[in-house]
Amino acid sequence: MSLAQLPLRLTTGAFVLNSGIGKLSLSDEDAEGLQQMAANGVPVLADMSPAAFRRFIAFTEIGVGAAQLIPKVPGWLAGTALSAFSAGLLNMYLNTPGMTQEDGVRPSSDGTAVAKDVWMLGAGLSMLVDSTVNTTSRRKKAAKRRVSKIHDAKEQKVEAIHSARDEQQKVLQNAAEAAREERKAARKAARSARKEAHKAA
């Protein structure tokens, strides 16, 4: 969970989760009234029984709210769930008679309670944008780290090769020096042997 998303996820999550829990205790009459409004935005909901709709809307809100509050849920997924949920509410608002003024957008006194849910759409979209930007930024940083590691590894390899060459040259130089000393010692021993032989003769 991005720290930048934390305030949005806590507030929207708590709000939606509490709303979903509250809907579990709706009466069939209240559920039917809410279902009629919801069907204006999502017509397929009209085919449900009030009891089935109550469970559907309650568990949907609980799921969306919980997704905001669970840290392991990625921001893009939480933002998508909240955006889809709030878009459904706004679609219901725009398609329910009496909720908007004559222009079909501005809320009437009856529609203000639903129109304010536009803040959740803004919150969901903000999470999506933040997740996308942060993911891109993290990928760029990770790519830079990989390039830096590869560059460092290459430099270390080059240094190791140079070090090995220097060591090899030292070994060869020492071997050559030792060979020269041995030749000198052999020549000296040979001269000494000739002198001794000469004296003996």
C-alpha cells in the first residue's frame, strides 16, 4: 500500500465497509426501494428478489470497503474496485428521475446525498493514477539499479583481469630473475671448477 494512498483508503474503506454492514439489516421493504433506484443505473439488478439484492449490495460494499483497508491489496486493485462501485452509484444518480436538476447533471435536493459519492470516484481514480506512477517509478529505479550492478560487475571483472595479468607478469619476472641467478651461479661454479683443474694440472 502506497503511503500517499493511505488517507484515501482508510476513509473510503471505513465508510463503505460500515455502509455495507448496515445494509445487512435492511428490511425487505427498504431493500426493494433501494433496488428500484439501483436498477436505474444497473438494470439487471431489477431481476433479483429484495432479499437477494440486499445480500448482493451488502457484500459488495463490504468487499469494496475491506479491499481499501487490507494493506496487501495493491493500490490499482483497490482503486479499480472503488472506481467501479462509485461509477455505479453515479450512474444510478444520473438515471433516477428527480435526483438531478433540469440540466441532468447538477443534483436536486433529493439527489445531493447520492451525488456527493463522486468523491469516491475521485479517490478511486487517484489510487489508480498513483499506483501507475509509482509502479513506473519503481521500475525505472529497479532498472537503474540493475544497470548499475551490471556496470559494477563489469568493472570488477576488468579489475580482476588486470590484477591477474599483473600477478602473472610478476610471476614471470620473478621466474626470469631466478633463472638469471641460476645461470650466474652455474657460470661461477664452472669458472671455479676450471681454476681448480688448472691448478691441479
